[in-house]
Amino acid sequence: MSNRVIRLQNSRRSPPAPDSISREECLAAWDAVSDLVPDWSAEIQEDPIGRGLCLYIIPPDAEDEAGPMLILYKMGSMFALDQFRWDRYDDLGEFAGIEYAVRAIQTVLRGTVAIRELHHTVH
């Protein structure tokens, strides 16, 4: 498992919704992608609109130029992935299992890393 730090923010004392993503699923997802973006961070938070727990994968200093903030959560039995970047919130898809959601996160992050590397090469 990764040595990266994940911050857990818990504003309520009640347990998450039964169909919520679990802390273990959040940790496993972060562990599977953290080596792609070692300067990024992750937070597990309660969703402000009541969907249970969410995993937030956050670029350094929450800078849009570094990449999108990714939000992973569960809706019923499906895992949902959204992104927030340039003041825009987009739905990236719903996935039948955590492994499919992790692959989608890896795809987004690999693209982000490739664009950053290209940008640094040009400048």
C-alpha cells in the first residue's frame, strides 16, 4: 500500500449510507493511482449533498492547470466518477465495479501527466 497520506474529514457522527463507497474502497482506489500523480493528494469526505462518502483526488494546490479534481462515489450499486476543472463540473461515467472506476481514473490521470510532460517539453 502507498505511503501517501489521505485526509479523512468527517462532519457527522452517523455512519455513511449503506450503499456508500467504503473507506476501504477509497483507500484501494487511491493506492492504485497515487504513483501516477505523486504530487497530488486525496481526501475522503462526506458528500455535501448526501450521497455518503466520496474520494476526492486533488491536484497540487487545487490548480486547474495541473489537472482536474476527480470525485469518486457510489450511486446505488454503481461507482460514479466526476471531475471539476475550470469552474465546470462534469460527469465522467458510472461503473459496475471499483476496478472499472479505477481504470477510468488511471486513464484521466495518464492523460493529465502526458499533457503536463508535453507542456514542459515545449517550454
